[in-house]
Amino acid sequence: MKTNRIVGYNLFLFFILVLLTGSVSADNIYDEKIQEGDGYQINNYFIEVSDITSLEGSLSLDINIYLLKSDGSYDTLTVSKTITDGKKRVKYLSGSVEILVNEKNLSSQYAIVDITTTGITVEYEKAVTGGISNAIYIGEPSLTLSKEVDKSSVNIGDTIRVTIKARNSGSGTAQRISIDPGFTPGFTFKSNIYSTYPTELAVGDTYVQMYIYEIEAAKGGTFTLNPAIATYSSSVFGDEYTTPSTRPTVTVAEKAVETSNLSLTISQDKTKLKRGEKITFTINVENLKDVPAYTIKITPVIPNNLTYLSGSEDIDIINEKPIIQESVFGARYEDEYKFTLRADEVGANTLTVKLTYNNGVEDIIPIEVTSDMFYVEKGKYDSLAEYPIYVYITPVIIIIAIAGWLHWRRSQFRM
């Protein structure tokens, strides 16, 4: 007896389990009112009230079931039709998929039906006006994900706003969307601005804002941000999809490296002089920073109408030209150099000085400084040189000749 009770109890549990399983796998739509010529879409199955006819005062309902195809066409499915208590029952059965349509009430313009599906995970259902011609195939979704930054060139410590957008360019609704924002090493997460994104996205051409957050640049360099990843599923198919976003590039400036900075000035002791006179120039060089400068080279560019005479002991003569060379200028170091030139020709002149050095990181392109204009005028005896030499020699020759003749005559009288 005890054994029979156990067996009976187990059979009862099995029966309950079967009932529960059946109820979970089925989807029921009750009291759906469908006008003649309209229909009801469940996933890519379409139930159409194609015709309501009256015959001898009795109304007859004609229901068709279709399967939509991705190319826009459709198949007319084979169904069984039965009548129970004057109500039509239409059944489609293929493998584990079953669609059952029971007529509940009928008028000359519409039918009220119950629809039961088995073996289908109903992800999409909608009443459709206009029948099968207005049904839309529900295909696979395809998300396009965009990752954008509000600035692409920043300094360490700056804040960057990252926006993630998505659009569904597929042929079916994307459901159960989740977004991994894809944080990038070298940046510190600061805050979420907008993170409550939609978890379902219909097909469309417009990008939808999904996620906004802020990061802080923590390291110098050029970074291609990690992509955001969208994970989603189809509204009809059971597959799961993933889509990476675009990857913007952000350049973060390194912390500034302290370098030396040399200042160069030139002055002169006069702005007017006569040909043959001297002019003295003073070159001043100062390191304005707390970092040494290296390989200093100062080169005066002397015009051809001036001649170098002398200068400070630090000035070397290389290839007959004065050059100042120093191996290092310490922090805040300052020095000056003097040199003297002789004016050989009349005219207006300037003197250019070139400076090159290494600032501790790189060689600096030549710095050029030009002196004030100075003017060379005629010397004291320059006017004598304006006439041909015979102008000066002829009188001398005449005087010598006269003196010689007089001396000869005097010698004759003595005799």
C-alpha cells in the first residue's frame, strides 16, 4: 500500500510538471479583435483574417497563416481547419512549433479570436492593419557603435568626456542590450554622466545616445582608446551578438621638461665714426633658467668693410674669423664679450651675431641678433685722395726742377 501511494504521488508530481512545462512553453493571446483583411504578427508568423462571408444568414471565417521571409516574400503555411460548436479552429503544426487560432466571436466586419503558440519564444507580436501586405519581416539586428571624445589633445590632469552612441542598421530589433564602456589604461575614471541607456533598439538610421562618462588623463602619450562593446540579442532569433565601437585617438602632452633659455644682446660704443677709426661691440649672453645650457657657440658675422682688431680672451680666431665657444653655461649664468673692429670703408653698417646651443633636450636653431646701425664717414685726410696722384706730384716736380736750376745757376756765378 505504501509503495502504491509513493508511485501515485510521483505520477501526480509528473503530471503537474508536464502541465507546468506546457504552460511555460506556450504563449496565449486572448480576445484579439481582428478586422477583416487585417492580421496579427507573432515573430515572423502572420495570422490573417482574410475573409468573412455570409451564407444563408450564417457567417463563415477564413483564416490564413503565413511565414515571412527575409527577401520580403512569404510562404502560405498548410493548416488544418475544424469546426466545433459552429466555431472555426485553425491549426498550424510543424515539428515543435504549433499555432492554434480559435474563433470566439464573429461579426460581418471582424473576428474575435484566441491565439495559442507552442514551441515559439515570442519576442515580437503586433496587430497589423492591411494584412500580409503590410507585415514586416523581423530579422537580425546589427548595431553600429560610435565612441566619441569632446577633445583629442589634452594635458595631464585634463578631463575628457566620452560619449557612446548606437544605431541599429540591421533588419530586426536589438534587445537586452548591455554596454561595456571599455576603459583605457593611462586614464582615470571620474564619473558617469549618463549610463541608463535603452536596452532595446529598433531599426533606424539615427544614432541614439547610450553612455556618457568622464575620464582624466593620467599619463602622457598618444592613446587609441579601447572600444566600447555592445552585447545584444535578436527579437526573434536566439543568437547573441557583440559589436565593438570606433576607437578615437587622444594625445596627452607630457609634463613640460625644464630646459635652459639663453638670451643674446649686442651693443656698441658709437653709432658714428670716421674711416680708419675703431668701434667696440659688447655681446651679452644670459641663461634665464635654472637648467644648464651646453655647447654654446657665438659667431659675429663681420661685414667685409670692417676688420677685426682685438677682443676678449675668450674669443678664438678660426679661419681668420672670431668665434666664441663655451662648453657649458650654468643656471642663471651671465657673461659678456667685447671685440674691436676698424672701419675700412665709408657707409652704413650693422653687425649680426649668431648663437647656437643645446638646451638640455635638443639643439636650438641659430638665434640671430643685429646691432644698431652705425655710420662710417670720411676720414680727416680722405679728401686728398679724391684727386689723381699727378695733381700732387706735378707741383712737387716743378718745385724740385726750379730748385735744381737755381742751384746750378749759383754754381756758375761762383766760377
